[in-house]
Amino acid sequence: MQIHRHDDDASTTAPEATFTGDVRIDGYVRRDAPSRLTCATVVFPPGARTSWKTNPAGQTLVVTSGTGWAQSEGEDVVEVRAGDVVWCEPGRQHWEGATPGSTMTYVALHEGTVQFLDRVTDEQYRRSRGTAPRGVGPDLAS
């Protein structure tokens, strides 16, 4: 058994090329073969978000604190909160991030390499503000 201690890792800043805002990545772990599991805790300050991305084997996000938005291509924006578990289908474009008024932290679990695509523009993100609590908002994929 291996124990990965939280204190053993320094936080890293997420790359500006693939994230908008001062996003922090903690506890990044990648397992050796035959496992392909990668996981990390990702902390989004208000307004921060990922770029559009795909995961070859899908991605599970366990929201541990705060409130955020998530969207898959062709679907409406959905509000997510602490305790929610989000499944992003294999190969499907999606993004997620904090709402303008809240931080959001999640644990991301996936296999394989994330493919980051275009940024979620400020205009696309601002259109998310119309979402009702726990509801859906406008389609930002167009």
C-alpha cells in the first residue's frame, strides 16, 4: 500500500494555455501501468474555468466545495455544487469552472491524456450567468 500525503505536494498553478483564472492544482497523482488513473484536486476561484476539453476514457468530477458550472457540447450549462458527482462521457467536449460568485473545488479522476481545445470565451462564460439555481442555461456550444 502507498500513502500519498497531502503535505508532500506543493500546489501548482494550472497552465494559462488551458485554464482561465488563477486555478490551483493540488495532490496530482498519476499511477503506473497497468493502471492509467490520474487524479488531482482542482481549486477554481470565482470566474475561473477550464478550456473546452475531451477525455478519451471519460472523466469523473467529485465537487467537494463551492458552486460551479459545467457544460458538455450541445447541452445547456448546469450548476454543480458540493457533493455532486459529474460524469463526462468519453471523447465528448466539455468544460467546467466556478461561478462568478463562488469558488469551486473538485477531485478530477480520469484515464489517459486530457486533450485541451479552445478556450471558453468570456462572452460564452458570461452567458452562463442566466442559469437558475440547479437549473440549466443557454447553449454555449454554438
